[in-house]
Amino acid sequence: MSSTVANASAQHEARSDEWKKVRATAAGRAKVIEGEDFVKRLPGHDNETYKQFKNRGYFLNATARSIEGLVGLLFRKAPQAQYPDALATYAEDLTRTGQSAAKTAEQVAEEIITAGCVGILIDHPETAEGDTLAQREAQGVRPYARLYAAESILGWKETTIGAERVLSQVRLKEAVELDDEKDEFKTARVERVRVLDLDGGAYRVRIFERVKNKGGDIDWVQLDADRFPQIAGQRLNRIPFRFVSQRGAEASMPKPPLLDLADVNCAHFNDSCLYQWGIMWTANPTPCFVNLDMQEGETVALGSSGGLNFREGGNAFFLEFGGQGLGTIRQAMEDKRRDMAVMGARMLMEDRRQVEAAETAQIHRAGENSILAAIAFSISEAMEWALELVGRWAGISAGPISFAVNKDFMPAAIDGPTLTALMQAWQGGGISSRDLFDCLQRGELIREDKTYEDHEEELDSEPVRVPDVDPLSANDASRGI
């Protein structure tokens, strides 16, 4: 029994509010106006007025659009993977929920861009003692990958073994849905903490469940006995868990890449609430009357259908808003919209009247591309690690395993003059056939999954192309013209 197993580490606590803000802005308007964390209450607003104030705001979801756009750049081209044929079944359903390795990599990318990091655990369900690999496969018992969002990684410890820095303990928060014993149509949500550590140098798994004791206090009780997973009859000497972030496999929780964008996104929404609230009070002119002569029960009729009687010095006019306050708020919103575009939501920028030069576009996106390149490299390494460990746990003999996430984020289309120049350079012996193939593939004129050898084989198998001959020119040539 432990009362501290679910306590969050200092790093986790430091990032908690940041994750909450990015998640909320990415989720959209309904999540942003929930509670009082992201929209400031104006002085004098009671709960009902504050609710109306929030509901009038227009939410421009730059955060979600940026996440979708950046993930889209990473997976503009499908990841290139190579592994033994025996591993294909596992790669096509890496999570045991029907999600392939490629889809898992995409989910990892979204988590890194949103929260800054994600965890991958390779697990294997327990089996009866002495079960063979074939028996396990027949029962559907197989190794698989599980993803843990940053919020679920409560804490960790590291130690040094030889010259290697390794994880010695990881605590992961989980929630499971259990059937209600009294009602077949109900389920109960149960909170658990999975503790992974090295006990005497061997990988150990313990599960703790949240329960209420007789006094009504919360206790965390360990379920079942300690478990020591094995591969080929041998206990593991490393925890099969890996952090994945822009920093690679470093055990840390870096700042969410889009936190600054989320900050401005919330500020923009606050300005929008102020602007819409101001419009509600000032957009419609208010009729005013001075020394209006009215009898008890009489009403005012506006327009040409009736007249108004005034006492001496009387007057009538419309009170209209004439200050610059709303214009200032509107300009502030526009400034923040542009800031969001610079911070990552480039699709929010207005279309340029002239086409931006390719070199200029590359310079503008250099910083963005460098972050994406680091994320792509980190995901590629993590997926290779996951596939290798799943294969080893499944008893698949070693073979070449590679997984490469796209690093070509901006299309590099080849125009006519460039293509002509490339062909002339090849024909003149200035570049090799392989160089020409690589240029055409980068320019997306040749499929990305085609190898140079396959391309050459296809060319050799095609019939020889004879250029068309103009009959008139042929006759002229026969006459010596």
C-alpha cells in the first residue's frame, strides 16, 4: 500500500498548466470557455453576465490548425520502412488495436507538437508458464506498443549502468473501464498507476489501484504480485519504455512547441470577447428625449406615423457611440492574428499578390523546418526501437529494421527549364543516371517508394522507343536535300 505512488514529479507539475492551455486551445472554443482559466472575467460581472460575455467571443483556432498543418508536413509523404517479412503482421497492428506503425508514428508526432513529449511502452501480456510462441500467437497474446501522453507520465528516475544512463523507474497513470457487477449496462472508471522499475537489475512491473479505505481516505493498493516479463526465457535488464520528444530519447519534459502560439490564441479570444461585448452595447443607436410632453400611459411612436409633443426647450436625438475604443480592440486582434501566423499558423496569412520566390520561402520556414526535422529524426529512431523490441519479444530473428519519417517538408517541383537543364547535363555526361534519378524523385516526378534499381529494371523492360519521322523530311533526305 502506498500513498505517494500517484504523486506527480516537479517537472510534471511545472508543465501541467502549459499542457492544459495547449490542449484546451487545440480542442476548440467549448473547451476554452469552460471554467475561468482562459477568459478573464470583467469587473462587476456576475456568473450569468460572465457566461454571456464568454459566449459572444469568436474563437479563431490557430493552435489546432497549426498542429494539423505541421503534422501534415511531416507525413506529406508516407514513412519509409524496412523490416523482416515476419514482422509485417506486427507492424500493421503495432498497438494491438488495429493501428499500424505509420499511424502510430503520426500520433506520436501530434503528441510531441502538442505537449512536447510522449512515452512509448512495449508490453507483453502474461501467459501460462511453458506456453510456446505458437500457442501464444493462437491465443492472441503478443507484444505491442502503448503510447502515454505527457500528462500520464507522473515521474521517473535514472541510474548509470557502465557508461550508459538508463531509466531505473517510471510511473505511469492509467484509467480502465470495468464492468459493473450489479448492472450489465454500466461501467466504472478505475484509476491505476503502473510502476516500471529495475529490481536487482531485472525489469519489474507493479500495478497500483486507487481505493477508498474504511475512513474514506484514498489509498493506492497493489494488485496481484510483482511481474518480471521475459524474452526468450530471460528477464529484461532494461525498462522497455522510451521518451520521445524534439530532444530525442532524453528523459525530460520540454516546453510544448506551440505554447507561445496558444498564449496568443487565448489573448486573441479575450480581445474578441471584449470586442463583441462592446458591439452589443454600442452598435445600435439609443433614442433620447428632452422635455417630452407625455401623459400617463402614453408611449412614444418613432417614425412618420405619429408626432411628438415637447415642452419648451425640448429636443429628440439618437445617442450613438463615437469613440475609438472598439477600433483599438479590433487592431489588437489583428496584431495578434499576425503574431499567430508568424508563430506557426502560416495558413492564416492572407494570400500574396505575387508568388513568393522559392529561396525566400525556404528562408522564412528555416526555423520551422529545423524543429520538424528534429522531431522527424526522433520519431524515426523511436519507431525503429519499438519495432526491433517487438520483433525480439515475438521471437523474430534479427534483420534490417529501418523507419524513416519524411524530412522533405516543402514540395520542390521541377519547372520546365530546370528539367531541360537536367536532361542536358545527363546527356552531356555532367551527371550520372543515379544523380538524375535522385533529382527527379526529389522533384516528385518519380514515386518516392521506387528505388533506382527498380526504375532501371522498368526502363530495360520497356520497348525501345523509335522517334516519329516526318515522311516529307525522309523523302527530302533521299534526294540529297
